[in-house]
Amino acid sequence: MAALEVTVGAVAHGGHFVARHEGRVIFVRHALPGERVRVELTESGEDAHFWRADVVEVLEAAPERVTHFWPAADSLRTHAAGELPVGGAEFGHIERGFQRELKGRVLAEQLQRLAGLKLSTPVQEVPGEQPDGLGWRSRAGFAVTPEGRLGMHAHRSNTVIAVQDMPLAVQRIRSLPLWELDFTGIERVEIAAPDSGDGPLVLLAGAKAAAARVSAELPEGLSVAHWDPEHSRVSALRGRPWLREHAVDRDFRVSGDGFWQIHRSAPSVLSGAVSGLLSEVLRPGARVADLYAGVGLFTSMLAEAVGVTGEVLSVEGSPVTSKDATRNFEGQPQVLVRPGRVERVLAAAARSGSSGSQLDAVVLDPPRAGAGKNVVRQIVASGPQLVAYVSCDPASFARDVGYFAGQGWELAELRAFDLYPHTHHLETVALLRPNR
């Protein structure tokens, strides 16, 4: 596609930077504010509201630019070789402290634009992070090239590019002899390596016969399972199709296709932040809810705080993950695991007058799309004193903060964590309360 020279402006949500050419907005990846760069258009059209582009040459570099740690994700090197960069490390060319500053700018811009709040929140580095920001992913997913090699997609593309490493992954994943195996017949490979000592577990999506062949070629000591993501079915080929994760001083069963935080330190960091924000209401006998609860990371912390005289309503929409939560809290009568959509479970609880109808506190940890207006309205109707909102997306978070404000609530405290180094993503933990 066409190459243009542009001057780069502010960072935008989604890992892009804003540039303009002849009045047209271009969202540029692999750039930095203030740089003069040559870009190659990846999406364009006369009728398009904006274009997208990759940096292919830096004419005037920003002082925060560094050499990208991963050649396969480096836009400059890959475009020079006539290839595309893989996604997943779009901030790898930026000095790490400035990465956090840029993420803070995006968070502030989204809060002002969508919630009307002028608030600057520093993005904190996670304790124990490696100085280079690598080796933090305890889970990694790969596509498969037409030649049967492990690969990753280019950004917003169906093109799969072969890779020989995944530097963001923990060493137990990086050291696996996967890179030269023939994965022909496999569509996707997911690998999880928890700190508990279990696994690693390898999920193989594709033809079952191909999965069995690959399983036989993988080294001993791995658990391997065939994965049907369309029907949420995981069947063991060897070992067991689930993992034992350890966090907040207890073990959790997590099915192979179930949800668990990908950063090795995320469970402890987020649990500690939520516990601190809700400390004034978490006491024996309290009635609380964990919404979008997964296998019960926050549910566990809440159950310990409220004791056997309290109640924890734990709601999760995924049937597989909800079954894991049920197993994880067997023998804890104060935990009520309820599968289903959050809005439906809350509505049913309100109609029945059960424990979910009036709450002392709520932990809200929705997927990237956020909670939405209806869920916010139902949470407010349940009467909690405090809500701890955990979010991985600044835009949906800011939108939902605006919905809470419309219900007479305020954002009382906000913390932000750099749980995804070298990417544009961040995690926030917020305290919301009724206006005083």
C-alpha cells in the first residue's frame, strides 16, 4: 500500500498514535508522540472515516524510542524484510517507564471523555517484575501457519507469521521444544504454565487425529488435551485437562479452557488491591457479591473476610468456569455459586428477596466489554456501600463510571497496574461509592 510521511501526535486508546495527512486522521502503530516517520497504510479508502498504518521508517526519533526486544514484532525490521510484525508487543519499542506514562494518559483521556472526570492516575509497575519486562505471561496462545509451524497473527489480519519464541511468556513455556514441531491439522495451540507446579498444559484445537499425533511428539511431563472451542469441550489426550493454580493462600481448579489471569503476579496484586479498597465493609456476617467471578479468585478473599456467618454470591456466565468455581468452594456454605448472565442472576435474586438482593459490597470484574448500563443499575439497586471495579479496558471502564455517576455514585479511589508490559493494555482497580 501507499507510503506517507507524517508527524505523530498523541497516544490513542488501542495502542495507536494519532497522525494527520491532508486532513485525514491516521491511527499509527509502532510510533511515538512527536516523531517524524514514514508509514505504510494497512487500511485505507476514500470513504473511510480514518486510516490505519504501521511505521516502516523513523525519520526523527523520540528520545523514548528503544530497540525492540522481539524481531518478529518489530515493525521496522519486519517491513524492511517485506513482512508484517506479529501482534502482542506493540509497545516494545518504547522505554518501559514511558510505556506506563502513555497508558496513564489514555486512562485519563477516557475518564474525561466518557465520564467527565479530570483525574491523573500513575500506572504502577508490578512488584517483582523483571527489569526488561519479559517473562510474565503464564499463558500463551498461537495460531498455526499453512506449513504447520507455530505462529501469530499480524494486527487485524488473517496472516499468520511463524515464530521461534515468545519472549513475554514465562520460561516454562519458552523452553518447550515446540517451535520445530509439525502442527499440520491443528488450528490453534494454547499453553498454560501455572506457578503451582502443575503442567504445563497444552490445548490443541483442530482435528482430533492431528491432536493425537502432535501429543505423541510432545515431551514427557506435559499434559495435553484436545480442545473444541466452539462447544467448550476439552478432552485429555494425556495427563489431565485442567490445572491447579495457587493464589491467595489456596488452590484453584481451572479447566483447560477456563479463565485465569495471564500475568503470573496478577492474582496477588489484584486481590490485594480489592481487599484494601473494601476493608471498611468486609467483616464477619457481611453479604457481598463477586460478579463475573471466574473460578473464584475474589470470591475466596471475600469468603474468608465475611466468614461462615456471611454470604458471598459468586456469579459467572461461563458454564465450564462456573463448574470449576462450584468445585473450588465445596464445603464453604457461605459461598453461593450461581451460573448465568450477571443481569439475570441479579434480577432473579431481587425478585426472590434472596441474599443477592441487598448487599454490603460488590466486586465487579467484567470482560473487556465492561458491565453496561443495565448491570450498573442492578448493582446500585442492591444497595451496596462500596463497589470495587476491576477492569482491563479504560474505555469500557470510563463508560461504566459514567453510568454509576448517573445513578448518584462517585469514583472515590483509583489504582492502575502495568500487568501487560510491552503492550498498550493495563489493569485498573477502582472504588465506587454513593455520593456523600
